[in-house]
Amino acid sequence: MGDLSSLRPAAVWRHFFNLCQIPRASGREAAVRDALSEWACNRGLCVRGDNRGNLILSKAATPGFENRPGVVLQGHLDMVCQKHSGSTHDFGCDPISPVLCDGWVTAPGTTLGADNGIGVALALAVLEADDLEHPALEVLLTVEEESGMHGAMALERDAVQGRLLLNLDAEEWGVLYIGCAGSVDVVVDAPVLTESAPLGLQSVGVRLSGLVGGHSGIDIHRRRGNAIKLLAQFLHELAGKGFDFRLVSMMGGTAHNAIAREAEAVLLVGDASALLAEAEGFVAGLRSQLNDEESRIRIDFERISMQDAGNVLTTEAARTFLALLHDLPYGVRQMSEQMPDVVETSNNIGELRLKKGRFHINMMVRSLDEHGIRTLSDEIAARFAASRFENIQVAGAGPVWYPNFGSKLLALAQDVHRQTFDCKATVHVIHAGLECGIFHCLWPDMDMISLGPTIHGAHAPNERVEAASVEHVWRLLAGILAAIPEREPES
């Protein structure tokens, strides 16, 4: 375990380290699911699964807690797989290498998987502990959360029996979440008009990099740059200045729910040297607009062979394509009027692939209101339709989790937090998506809250979790389980 062996609670960090040893990208959770099933069976726990691959581990109530309502501890098995350019890490077979630095656990060059590995590790440590008092427990571990919450959407109504649920996928210690944004993906996959590359032009690769990236829900308001949007803006401005170039290809981003950190394009140009001066001025302007975190943004150029160029977009197709990307809504559309400092509606441009006469783009619209989701996603779809692009899909809906300020579980958690830490917990809603929105539709009578440690940079290679906050969550979780009251008599 290296540096992690010094951290407490030891069981939580041991489970997290073990999770780091098993690749667990979305849709590829079989290995970690099998490992946890074997672990649970060896401990005499009840193990169940479903056709989608979700895993449910159950433990009986401790003596004296049999008449208390059952509790579901919930997290997801998969992680976002992002790495710095130049990294040789293979998320399909290489383990994550967690290290401790100044009180934070991170992973050099890759995402850490604390989202949601720490939540899973907390739940496993509860199942393992012999010194905790608790009602009957069910640990619900879903799959494919990061790629669209497909595991949660496939759950049957009788998957769990408990009607109190603690979601362990929040990312700010001291905050109890009682609501979350819903979302849809807007995906366009369409042809673009191309023609043979003209002779006498130089082939140049353009790469925009150095951005921080981040979580498209939690970080969308932080004035961080989106590489796809910014590269499109650069090329659009070049065209507006009359700069002579032809567009061959363009690519950027790797996930619909991550802010794109890098993007690149291949151009044919008459004077490659003039590009450098244009890029320097553009980047200087961006540094005054973006968050101070984005000081490393850069645009690089590389001469490439004409054989890599192939066909080019027609002049009109390139103009239409770049104008569309330039004008495409990105970032915060609206802040919440009811909850200060909370984003209500946003859009992230997560993935773009333009190559060989076809392009694919995946955007993620989030909102705390179903109307907000429909309005913005319809607007984006209409923009593409107006430019005569077809095959526009709006799908993968994650429902809004509307807050229940009268939640008894929330009141209990607030009391335990106050007694344990001598301060009040903040109650909030989160602009990110949580599976609780799906659970609320599936189990309307379930009382739910979400909590977790402090995680920064989720969905980006600088992801890190504050070690001390993990211990705080453990103490709060243990206190809540011990304080669950007996069932109220049926009238």
C-alpha cells in the first residue's frame, strides 16, 4: 500500500488500494465485480447480481438493531479514465498508482478513481467491520455510472429492500446533498462535404493543450477552458481574418462528462509561419479571460506529410462547421435563482471527431430542472438541424433528483454531524448527476441523502482526495448507522 498504509481508517484505504489494482473503466467492471463477489462470499455475506452487472452485498443487522429500517449504502464500480498526453498508462490492464502528497491522495498522470472508489471502499469497510452497530445493510454497487448511469437504469424495483439510502458519491466533505441535476446527451454523427486536397499547400498539425479540464458538472462554472471550443474559436477567428487554410480533420476530448483538456486539427496552409503569431496573440487573450489555473494553455504546430492530409472539407463546409462550433452553447447557461452559487443549467462539449468526411460530437446538457434540460438540448439540436446536419440524437436521460427538505434521514444526519464534529453540515444540491435521481423514480418512498469526502479534479488527471476528509466521512457514516431509530409502529 505504500504511503496509504499510514492513513486511517486502515480498512477503507486498504479496500481503496485494492480497487486501484483492478482496471474498472465503464462497461468493463467484470473483474472488479468478480473480485468483490469472491471477497464477500469468503466473509459469509449474501451476494446477488443482475443481468446488467450490478452487485448487491447484504449483511444482517447487529444484535438489537433488527427492528430498525434497513439501510442501503450505494456507490458505483466504474471510474473515468483520463491521462496526461504522453502517458503510457493503459487503463485496460495497468493498475492505478495512488500516492500521498501533503495530505492528499492522487495518482501521477492519471485519474485516481476516488470517484467513486472511495465511496465503494467506505461501504466495503462497513461490511467488514465487527465493531459497528447498524441495521440490516445492503451495499448496492452499480456499473456504467460514468458512461450514462446504465447500471442504475437497469435495476428492478425489488433489487433492494431497504428504504433509507446513503449515496457515497458526493465530493465535498461537510455537505449533505439532497438533490442533483438531471442530464441528457446530445449526439450528432453526420457526414460533411469534402474534396481532394489542393496542391501547393503545407500540411500542419495544430494542437491546443495545457488545460486543467475537470468534471462537467462540478467544475463547469470555474471558467476553465474547453479545448474543443477554444480550438474551434481559434480556427473560426483565422477564417474571419481571411487567413488561407483548408480543414482536414479535428479531434478533441475523451468523455461526455469531462471538460476537454486537449484538441487538435490538421490544416493545409499557404504560409505556416504566419500561424505562430496568430496563435500567440490568441493564447495571450485567453489567459486574461480564463481561470488562473489555465496559465499553461498553449498552441503548438507540427509539419506533417501530405499523405496524412487526404481530402479536405470544402470551403463552405469548413466555414459552416467552425461557425457552428464557435457559436455552440458551452458552460453555464443559467444559475439557480433558489439556491445561490449553484449552477442550474449547463452544457459540456465532451467529444469531437472529424475525420475522413464524417464528424461525431457528444455534448452533455445538465439542469436542476427538467424544463431546463429540454430547452437547452432542443436549442442545440436545432442549431445542428439548421446547418443541415442530420442524425441528431437526444438520449441517455438522467432524471433530476428534486430536493426533499423534510427528509428525516437528512435531519438525523445533521444531528449526528453536529454531535460528532460540533458544527452544522451544509445542505446543498449538486449540479453533477447522481444515481439518486434514478432511484427516486424507481423507489419514490425511499429517503435518500448523499455524502462523501473532499475530491478535487474528478474526471481529470489531477484528481485527488483529501485523506483527512475520508476519516471524517467514516465517523459520520458510523454515527448515522448507529443512530437509525426503530421502525415506527404501523397505524
